[in-house]
Amino acid sequence: MMGKDKERWMELCERAASEQDPKQMLKLVAEIIRLLDAKEKRLKKTRAPKKTRV
């Protein structure tokens, strides 16, 4: 699933770079942001330091 997301946001970036319709470009950018936010959340979960009790 993560590989698919990476491919998807990169594909959307390529499409947005050449998009001429401003409304369509906004849709593409919104989807890119959504995918990157989801990726950031996944990364934060995997990198979060484990709390230890003393």
C-alpha cells in the first residue's frame, strides 16, 4: 500500500506540473497534500520513541 501511495503522489505531481485548468490543478494539489499528510502520519507513528517507565 505504501508503495502505491508513493507512486500515486508522484504521478499527481507530474500531472499538476503540466495541468492548464486551475480548478483541476487545485484538485490534484489537494490530493497530493492528502497523500503526503497520510504518509507523514505513518512515518511519525513508526518513528515515535517508545515511552519507558522507571
